[in-house]
Amino acid sequence: MELRQLNYFVKVAETLNFSEAAKALCITQSTLSQQVRQLEDELGVSLFVRTSRSVSLTEAGSELLPHALDTLHEASACVQRINDLNNMQIGELNIGVTYSFSPILTETLVTFMKRYPKIKLNVYYKPMNELMEMLGERVVDFVLAFKPTQPVDGVESHILFQNCLSAIVGSHHALAGRDCVTIADLERYDLALPSPGLQARNAFDAVLPHKANLRVRVQLNEVNILLKLLRQSQLVSVLAEATIHNEAGVKAIPLDIPDNEMAGCVHTLKDIYRKRSMQEFLKILSESMAVRERQNAWI
């Protein structure tokens, strides 16, 4: 059994079409069919049901697929280990970032690209649940996000800094000069909140008293537009304080409510190989001014 054959098998299993799989692999369809047939002969089973109109996995094919994927991932990890020995002159780093965490990241991205110009960075900005799915599928190497309200199976979270939920207002707002804001204060204003499912909203909903009577006028899944609204109106939002790092014209006032902490974390799969580029990126991030400011604020 060869890795090439497993790769061919996986591609056919993904597309369920020998012609499309052959094009994706840049080989002829006859070569693909021959290699898959050799794999079937070696295993002594049929992996696909082939008709003139369709291709589908057999029971044996369905059983083999997850093991084939694991084998290919392990082989890829072996190659990555060797590449990492090449003084980080080649390679890619895939980073998942939630919208509310993104302001903390800019400084580190700039520093990393200057130090390691030959490492390609792929950065994905998405909601937490989508990023965790991508982490599980190994589309991203790690996720930068606040700690979820519930643990995620197979994922370990390392705290970078502590943060808190805050009322976010324009710098001209009546609440801007306050030291803290209560739920009763929020009830007196129209609110513009992050959409349900986003981390700050999940955290806020988790600690919000059941009897709170809030006037939610706008819900948005785009933080930049949300902040623009706050600058130009009397609306109030609730976000992690770190969300407005380096943002002018807005002010964060801590919420006076129990359990409003939000820990900024690095989330990785448990027991996996960590790229050298990932280790270096996280080192730069932990030493960045943005993170150190958050750490000092809680000392």
C-alpha cells in the first residue's frame, strides 16, 4: 500500500467522480482507475460501487476513509517536521481569528512577516464555532479567540491574557466618563449588540440577568460597522474590552456584573505536532505590546 494510492482513494471518495478526481490530481483517469484497482486488489475488497452513472463508497471504503485521512495527515506532519529544520525558509501557517480578537493581532502579523518573509500566512476571520470546526479538520493550525463558555472536545486552550466584558460607547457618550456600567444603566439606552453566536454576545447572554429589559435596536456580525455606529450615535454595545484596541473615538467601560471575565486564548488540538512557525508566531504574540497591555491591566 502506497501513500500515493491512499491519496488517490481519498480524492475519489471526496468527489465520487473518477474524472473530476483525475483532473484534481493532474493524472489521467486510466492511471487513477488502475491505482485504485491495485489498492483494492491488495486489500482484497472493493472500495467503490461503480455504475455508468454514479460512484459511491462501499462499506469497506467508508471504513478505510478516516484511516486513510489520518495516515495522510501523519505523512504531511513528517514532511512538515523536515521543512521546519530548514530555518523557516519555507512553509505555511494557518491562523483562525475571531472578529473580536482581531485588533490584538495586527502588531504580531507585521512583526512576523518582517522576520520570516518566506513563511506564507493564511488568516481566517470567522465566528468561533466555524473556526473550531476548521481546527478539528486541521484547516487551521490554531485559533485565537476568547475562551468559550463551554469546553470543546479535543481542544486545549492556553490563556494569553485576561479581559472583561465592557460597555462600548462613542467618546462623546454620557457613559464615556463612568468607571463602570450596570445592567440598569444599559436598560436606559438603545443597544447595538454583536449577533447571537459571536463570542462577546454568547458571554454577555450567559451572565445577563433573566429580568433584564434591554432595548436591542441593532444586531451585527461585523465589528467595524458596529464601532462606526457607536461613534456616530448614542447607541451602546457590549464587547470584550480588547476589541477596541487602538480604535479611536470609542470608549470601553467595564460592566459591573459578576463573571464578566473573558480570557484571550490560543486554542489548539490536543496532542498534535506544533509547527516551528506556529511556536515562533505565538512567542511574538505573547511579547507584543497589545497582549502585554492586557496582561498588565490585570496585575
